[in-house]
Amino acid sequence: RSDWPASGASSPRQMEAPRSTRGGSCPWRRLCLVALCLPLSFLGYLLQKSGLEQMVSPSAVLPEHLQEPASRPSVRDYLDVLGAACGDCLRSATSRVHRSVVAIGVAEAPPAFASYRVYYFNFAEQAAAALFHAGHSSIWWREEYFHVLPFADLALDVVVVNLAALAPASSGPTWSAILLHVLRTLRPSGFLVFAQLDQMVEPLWYALDAVPLAKILSRTRYANVFRRVDGMAPGLSACDSCGSDMYFSKAVNATCQPYTKQPFIPLDDPAFQEKVLQWKSLGEGRMRQITEQHLLETLPNGERAWTDRIKKQVPGWWKTNYISKTPVKPEWPATLTHLIMEGRVKRVLDAGAGGCTLEGMLEHQGYLRKLSPFMAFGAYDCSMLRICGERGMINFFFNWHNSLPFCRSCKFDVIFQAEGMHHDQPEHWHATLNNFDEHLACDGLMYLTDHECKEQEYHQVRSNKTGLMVRMCWRDAVSEWVKLKGYHVSGLAKMTVHKRCADGSAVSEGPHEKDENVSGHSSETSREKPEEADVSSSADGGPGSASDTLGQASAGEQLDVLAASCGHCLRSATSHAHRSVLAIGVTEVVPAFKSFRVYYFNFVEDVASAIFEAGQPSILWRREHFHILPFADLAIDIIVAGPATFSSGLAPQWSDLLPQILRILRPSGFLVFAQPADVSEQQWPAFDGIPLAKVLSKTRYANVFRRIDGMASGYPPCNECGTDMSFEKKTDATCQPYIKHPFVALDSKTFQEQILRSKNLAEGRMKHIVEEHLLEVLPNGALEWSDRIKAQVPEWWKSNYISKTPVKPEWPITFSQWIGTGKVKRVLDAGAGGCTLEAMLEHQGHASKLSPFMAFGAYDCSMLRICGERGTINFFWNWHNPLPFCKSCKFDVIFQAEGMHHDKGDDWHGTLNNFDQHLACNGVMYLTDHECQAKEYHLVRNNKTGKMIKMCWRDAVLEWAALKGYQVSGTLYMTVQKHCRL
């Protein structure tokens, strides 16, 4: 029909484009009309063959934006994009500047794709191999990944889907499995083209009708071609996060759409096309006309993605690397460029390509067209991949700890990796190199470069040569691996590995066996979020609920975190950024906790004493407090429930303890059940009947659970924190701690990158505190301490609680000197608040010399949350009561600042006695506060004269010290030295 409107076409050129058909023109018009009147039984057959029958309702009505009831297209309106006769038909149906194409299930390279940057995406190895060897970028997508597409939201100009390659017509994934991913990856003003099965045009519309996300599509003049709207479609909410990452664990939400702050500049806008086409090539034009606004503020609710942070933190680097019209990749050696010029290098893989700066540089220099193919994968998050999309290029998520998604015979002449190897842990070094090697051609080069290895990037590993434990960083591992392989390596900072094959053939034609890491787990485990590999979705759409997610353990699937052989197993099961661990009922010091900040929490005096004497923070929790845990909501990174937690009569009732554990676990934190291996399934903790368990999701280990990043759907937020120092509250298991915005996940790639740039984990967590996690911690506008302090004294808030270099001015330099000389080993911060003292000692390097340093005391939960955000631990305690430590647990220094003025006259001696009970002989009690104000003087009975007199707390300290025979020095800063009579 010449009068059928082309709603997606935005230029006269598109409106006037000739209509191609699968069989050319159709003079037998009546016969063509009969084709539209097929019997319902035959239509059902077609639906079954195309895999759409589950998505089509007989009574379905087309979405309003897809309806053209008076002019349903006929078969002749089909764009035969795969046909030899198509010529430039795809270009005429899109625009002159659409460039990136992902061709799903397209097994041969059609002429219509000649002017585009195309990645072929197939499910059969034979098809993927044929395309690669013909010089095309070709991905072989294996069955374990059928549920996902590895591309970022809004990153692809054109997606072509060959329906014949989808199940049940073939062995590929079902259409329903990838439809949502196709829709989310499509760039605003991009095009979705259905190839093959032109008979299925009408059913396709009905299939789209079942998907709310299809509202982003509008019809074009071709029945099988749809255009994505330029902005957000009305009636659909914005998704909170990108629909994919390198772990492929996310389930796409069909009821929301990728967020765009404002409509994109359409690619088919005539003015934009003119700007792009003035350059020597389409690739160069797209790169030079990058629209920076498309790359920033890519998440709703003020969430910041990688691009937002990098632009703010290093604006110069952002400009030169990612939005420059002439990008430069300084790590790329000139030698490799010469090899391309000479034709000696034809196939290049950029492993860890980020924003496609290398491809941009090669495009600008004119070398990209000499490569067949050039391929790229790897980025921190979707915002980084969006840079590639804005440049008209393609990059995709993949974790290089797994076998790369290429055919087994697909080999590259050069595999290039810059600035990424330092992220790997020892258990992944050889696996990563093996995965690269699997796709490196004989005589090929693996080029690896990164900054000089930092202290935290060295690890204790077992030497393959000597069997001894040695300190190595990734460069040492490369040298060791090269020797094992018989390859040649040159360079130190920039390492070039030359692959030698003995018989001139590839070393390995098949997938290599996965290396085992130190804890015996497959190297397929992702570096930062292995726990989410098996996450399932609950009926309410949130992370798994207790009924279907929190299953019972089976032998062989447990993380044996208490075993001496565990090594780094807890670190590999959590992330590089998790730091604080609360070990409840763990009765011995655990080697796997060595790199964490651990508090041991036990119920038996002897156990608590032994752990303290071993130099570890140790709390003795007495029976009168069994109903409560003294920690703030959402403040602990990892909780390990050890065997003693379940000892009948010696520990709290599990039904009382579990809700407490769940409320204090930080978003993206982990709960680990560390029970004896022979515990029967019936003894495993039961989650049934506890609504708060909805905040947990399963991981690859049956005894390890991850807390979701935000609030679970289906039940309300609590109106207040679940505890305070009175311990009178009983945790409400029918509500959940309030979270205004989902937390930045500790196991997110980007956050870990930031953390690991610091000299150690503690310093990294302190420097990358997320202020939003500390404010508005209660619902309904209720204000906590943190909200009030920031509003009233913002500079003090900044310098004391969110500063990258915290200072505790009350702490005397003398004490730091004593720590340095070893005179002071055990310190208690009584009234620690936001853990500023500990943070300062970490920054100065003194904290590591203390065994232990412990802290308690805060005004409310929001203050304790500062400690949690810094990756350390503080807990509620009322110092009017005996402190929760074993009788023999003594400290060299007890430090108290700015808290004594809160005490009343009848509390003073009780507080000092409680401190004294845990002060070592010759130890020092250091007490400081402001000068006593009039309201802080109280009428008390003088112990010497028996008369009532007005005193403040300082007078009481002098009186008490005299009674004890201790020495006091100072007035504003009071130092009490304890003398013990033998």
C-alpha cells in the first residue's frame, strides 16, 4: 500500500524507499490476499514453529502505538534484509548514520550489512566459526548464557533477529528469553528488524503486545521493522539499574524501561546526520559527534554510574579518553600498529576495552579497516559500555575467568589487555591466562600492561616450581605461567607474551579444563559476585524469599569457612570490599578471617577469654542479653553463625537471634552458617515464618546467603532502629530496616575498583564512604543524629565523619608513640561514636599494631552506621553496666572523649569502676570533655566529709582515683594511671 504511513521514518528518504519483498513483486494479488486468510490451525502451527505460541493470546489487541487497523500490511511490505537483492535496503530503512548492528542468529554475512559495524551473535559453533574465518566479528553464545544478552542498555543502533535461529525452530534460546534483552539494548532512535519468517508479521505484533517494554517501539513502513522512541515511553517506570553486567545474574524487569534523563538526539535527525557525514568515514563522524549528555546521569534517583564519578573525579582523563575527537590509547605500542600496517596482524581482541578508546584511536588513524576482525569486551558497568554505543561501536560484558565466547577455532593474532590484570586474585591468574591463550593464534602476541604492582596486589601463593608459599603479584604469575607453557615473555611493566606452538598448530583446539582455585571452587566463579550465580526470583519479583530461595544444604555444597584449608574462600565468596565480620558462636580464631575486621561474639567466658588473649576483639554476651544483638541496623558486612550459636541452653534461642541477624546485615552483605559438616538437614536454621528473611537471596553455596541491596517488596519499613543501648526493644520481625535508596553494593565492580586503589582495604573503605547511606535512615521524615548534625554543624560532620583523612584531636600523640614502640597493644575506645579514632589510626598505620582495638558506644543507630560504612564495627553498650568482656580481658588504654558530661552524679563511680575492671595494671584511663558547664554540676555526698556538695564529673574522677590509690594528671585532659598492689 503506497498510502500506508511510516510512523518510524523521520526523513523523506525513508518515506520514499522502495519496498523489498522476499519474492519480489506479487502480480497474483488474490493469491497474496489468500495468504492473509490462513486457517487458524495453520496459524497455530506457525506460532509453534516460531516459539511465540506462549506469548500470543487469541484475544490480544495491538498496543495503541502499533495499531493501524485500517491498513494491516501485507506480505509485500516485508524488508528482506538478509536477501541478496536487498542492497542498501537496511540503510534506507534506518538512516545514513546508524552504524552498530548486532545480528542475532544470522549465520551468513548479507550485503546489506556492508556499511555497518556488525557483531554476529550465533548459537551454533559452526555458524560462528564460518563468520569469524570470513573476517567478521563473531560471538558464539553457549547454552548456559541463553537467558541473557551481554550488551548494555541503550547501546545498539540496530538489532537484527533471525527468528529461524530461535527455539523451537532450532537449538537456540526461545524468543521470550531474549526479547526483553533486545528491547533494553536498543538505542533511542534505533531499529529492531525481524529477519526470516515473514509470514509471522501479524503474530509478532501480538507477541509484542504481551510485553510492556514494547511500548518503546513504534511501527515503520515495513511490517518487520520497528523504531525505538527517542526518549522514555509514557506509562512505564524507569528501571533502577542496568539490565546486565559481567555476571549475567540479573533478571530483566519487563515492567520498567531503561532510564534516560532526556530524549536522545535522534540518529535519523537530518541536522545530526549532516554533522556526522562531513567526516572521512562514518566511524570517524560518529566518534567526533559524541553527545556527552547521553553518557551521564544514566541512572534514576540521583544514583551515580561510573561515567558520572570519573567525570567528577578526573575530568581531564574523562575528556581525553572518552569524549575526545581524537582519542589516544597510550598503552597501545607503536610496534603493534606497524604489524597491522604490514599485514602481519589481522585479528585483534581488546580484552577489557572499556569505552572503546583503542578502537576509536585505530579508527581515527585509519588502521581499523585493515583488521578482520577487531573485537572488544569488558567494562566496569553499563555507563562505560554506553560510550562505545555513542561512538557507534560495540563492546560487551564478559568475565574473563570463564572461557571466552568465541568458537574453538577462532584465534586472534593479538590479545591486548591494559589496566585490568591487577584486579585478579591469585586463584584466577592462571585461569585468565588460559582463557586468553585458548583464543591466541600460534606466533600470536598477548600484550599485558598495568601500573606497578602495589602492596595490596601481592598475595601469598604456592610456587609451582618449589611448592613453597611466596609473595607474588600478577606479573610474577605471568612469568611462571609462560615457563609452564614454553612461551617467551619480554618486558616488565609492559609484558609481551609470544605464543610458540611446537607443531605449528594451535596449542588447544578445545575448551580447556577449568583451573581450581585455592578453595577448590571452579574458576568460573566470578571475581566479585560469585554469590549471585544461582540467585532465583521470588513470586513477588524481589530477590528470593524463604520459601523458594533459602533451601537446605546438601553435602559438598557448603563453604567450610572454619576449616584451616579454607584459605581465601570467604574473600572469594564475598568480594574485595567486604571488611567487617561478626563471628557469632565461632569459638576459635579462624584463618579465613585474617583479611577482615572481625569481632568474635561468644556466650561462654572461657571461649571469649581465649580469643581475646589471641589478640582478637572478643565480646562475652551474657544470658540477660540473649534477646538482643547490640549492633545497628544494616551495619555489618558479613555475619558468620558458628557451631556454638546453635548450642541448646548455652546460646540464645535461634528464633530470637535470626531476626536480629537479619536486621543488622548490611545491604550486599553475607550471612554464613558455619556448622559442623555432620549436622543433619533438620538442624539447619529454618527461615519459614520470618518475613524479614525476604531480604536474603541464595548464592552458589548452600550455607551462604547474600542480602539484597535495597528493601524487599511485600512488607513495610520499621519506624525506628531495632536496638539502642537500653536493650529494651524487641526486634519486629514483620518489618524491615528502612532504606531510602538501594545501597551501593560492596561487590559491585566499580566500587571495588575505587577501594583497591588505596594502600589497604581499611583505607579504601574509609576514603569511599557513601554519605547517602548515613542520612535519612528513618521513614516518614524522622530525623536521626546524623541528619541533625549535618544540618547544624556541617563542617564538623564533614571533617569528623566523612573525611578521607579523619582526625581525632582529643587523642594524645604520646599514645601513638607508645603504640609505635609496642608499649601499648590493647586499646578500648569507650564511646567511639562514628569510629573516627579507629579511622585515624588506620590512616596513620597504627591500627595494625594493636591486638585488639575495640570500640563501643554511640548516640543512636545512625552514628553506628558510620562505623559500618567505614567497614569497621562498633556496638551499643551502657557503661553504667559491667562491660561485655571476659573477666581477664584487660586493655592497656581505655579512651573516652566527649561523653562523661552526660553522666549524672550517682553514675560517676559506677562508670569508672566498670572501666577499671578491664584496665590492665599500669594501664591508662584517658578521659576528656569540654569544661564543666553549670548544668553539669550535681549535688552529691562527699565521700571524705559526708556533706552534700556540688561536683562535676572531673571532681568525681579525682575523688575516685584517690580512693583507688591511682595517679591522676591533667585537668581538661585527665589521665588516670592504674597501680596494682601485688
